[in-house]
Amino acid sequence: MYYRLSDFIENWKYESDSTIKVFNNLTDESLSKKFSDDIRTVGRLAWHIVISVSEMSHRTGLTFESVDENAPVPSTTKEIINEYKRTSDEMLKEISEKWNNESLKIEDDMYGQKWARGKTLGVLVTHQIHHRAQLTVVMRLAGLKVPGVYGPAKEEWAGYGMEPQE
């Protein structure tokens, strides 16, 4: 739950940059890799993160251009990254222009419940983190390098002159 708009904006910028960092390690070939019927593809997970930004924030009355929830997963990582950057930037711009700290107390219908906008923004951030974590697991299955977000990834330990932790 956010009580100050500036706290959300600062946190979102970090998390958005982290998502782009992960997306930058995807390959076009990896997007359609299927490992199991019970595991989303790399592309489906990345695209879900993109779609969720506008889907959730539009429920609060924001009106920036959204991504069609039924749009197929793009065939290139560039398209996914560009659309993520656009929706993320437009969401931040609209929130910065239209909301203030008091706006975070306004309640909206969110999936049959009433959520304060500060809660919705918190859920949006943690939802992105949750699916980004799933994505990194599937990236490992696809043989892709995973960048560190909250600390070094396995491949980055050597840069610190250390052995990777097990």
C-alpha cells in the first residue's frame, strides 16, 4: 500500500528498469519455447507483465493507450520491450499529472472488491515482481542468462571475484 505518490513513482522506476533488464536477456527464439503444459512460455510470461500494467491501472480510471488483453504474444523481444516501456511511461506520466497523495485513498472496483488506489499500485508492483521471478526460472530452463535484480545472479558472481552461491 502506498501513501505517498512519490514513493510509488520511485519504486516503480526501479522495478520497471529491472523488468527491462530481464526482458533484454530474452531472445526472439526463446519466446515460444514450451517446457510443459503447466508452465507458460517465456513470451507468454513477458507479455502478461506488459498487459497487466494497463489492465490493472485502467481499473483506477487511467486512460492511456492500453494493450489489448487478447493480443497475441509478439514474435520479437523488441516489440515486448517497446510496448512495456510505452505503457510503463504513459502510466507514470498520467499518474503524475492527475493524482496526488489524496488520490491514493480513492477506492475503485478491483475484481469485485474495493481497493484503495494505493493498494492497487502496491499489487501492481508485487504482481510484476511475482511474474518476473517466474520468468527468470523459465529463462534458466531455456538456457538464457538471468541478470541480477536484487543482488548478483549466478553468472555475475565472478565479476565480484567470488564463486557463485549454491
